[in-house]
Amino acid sequence: MAPRERALKRRPRRNLHVRLVVGISGASGVVYGIRTLEILKKLGVETHLILTEAACETIRLETDYKKTDVEGLATEAHRIGDITSKLASGSFRTDGMAIIPCSMKTLSGVASGYADNLLLRAAEVTLKERRRLVLVARETPLTLIDLENMATASRAGAVILPAMPAFYHRPKTVDEIVTQVALKALDLLGVEHELGHEWEGSGSYDRREKA
Ligand SMILES: Cc1cc2nc3c(=O)[nH]c(=O)nc-3n(C[C@H](O)[C@H](O)[C@H](O)COP(=O)(O)O)c2cc1C
């Protein structure tokens, strides 16, 4: 059994009552959002998923998943146009929200408060209720508009987590790189896990090489 699978089997009980909103927008890297849902499902976290229309297209173009497969990973999937959803109200308590990946269009909606779909409304609710909002922004290069939107969203309380994997763990596969970005987002949302992507100091390299 792979180390990640073993760690997921020993899921920390502290996540049993954690409730998160996961938004997937139409930026490249929808697999980051899918991996996030897979991990949260195995950890027993309650998840509420919102997919934008562009995300459904990107899932079709970039992955072998069907929209229904992705929705099936969440505890509950919500329609992007359903502005009457419980996620549109601050009275529905959550422990935070990640938009992963976050397109520049969705970022601009968050930064300007233009909440014309359920994803943007849920993000607005997360900010107004002073809950943690993690935006896994994905675009390159960035325009001044994107940079200013990031600064505005950050000032409003969001955490900007660009989809920029680190390489000091020496990932061997794309799968490891994807998981690392997903775990970084989950760390920022306070999800307890033992999937170990913490940097242990350069001594860990020396130990690994001697082993
Ligand atoms: C294959 C594909 C990849 C894309 N990658 C990005 C991206 O990395 N970043 C981005 O901001 N937009 C990207 N786009 C464009 C967005 O999908 C588009 O701006 C869309 O209107 C975003 O809508 P949404 O934020 O409601 O999902 C991509 C589109 C496609 C089809």
C-alpha cells in the first residue's frame, strides 16, 4: 500500500465535523480541485461543491472525469445558478472555502463583490462571515488587473495561494505535485491530516541519501 493510502486510512478523528465549501472554476488545473475532493472524502470531511460552467468544460478537456464523477466526490453538489442554495447564506455555518483552481474571472468577481453566481456568492459569504477563503489562483503571466484583484481579495481577508508547486520535496510524479498543492490549500483551511508534506530541514535529504 502506498504511503499516502496508508496515511489516509489513519484519518484523524478531528475532521469528523469539519464542513468545507469547494469551488472549481474554469482555470487550467481542475485536477487540483478534484484531488482536494478525493482527499477530503477519505478524511471524512463534509464537502459542498460548486462547479462553474467553464469548470465543466475544463474537466472535459483536461481530465478523464465526467462532471457526475466529480460531483460524486462531494457530500453535496450545488448548482452554479442556484442562488437560493444554503451556501448563499451566512447562517449556514462552514469552516471555510477553497476555490481551486481559481480563474482570473472568478478572482475578479471575488475582489469586486460581483456575486452573480453561487460560487461568487459563497465566496462573498465566506469573507463577510470572517471565515477562511483560499483562492488557488491559476494564470500566467498575470496582468496588472489580476495582481490588483489579488491584492484587493487579500486585503478583504482571502488567502491567495497561487498554484505554484514546490520542488524541494523532489516529487517523482505529476500526481505528487498535484497532491502537494491540494494539501497546501487544506493546511490553510486547518484540515488535520498525516499526509506529511512538511519540510523537515535539509538534514532529511542527508538521511534519505544514507538510507
Ligand atoms: C482549457 C482551458 C484552460 C483555461 N485556463 C485558464 C487559466 O489557467 N486561468 C484563467 O484565468 N482562465 C483560464 N481559462 C479561461 C476561463 O475558463 C474563462 O475565463 C472562464 O470564463 C472562467 O469562468 P469561471 O471563472 O466562471 O469558471 C481556461 C479555459 C480553458 C477552456
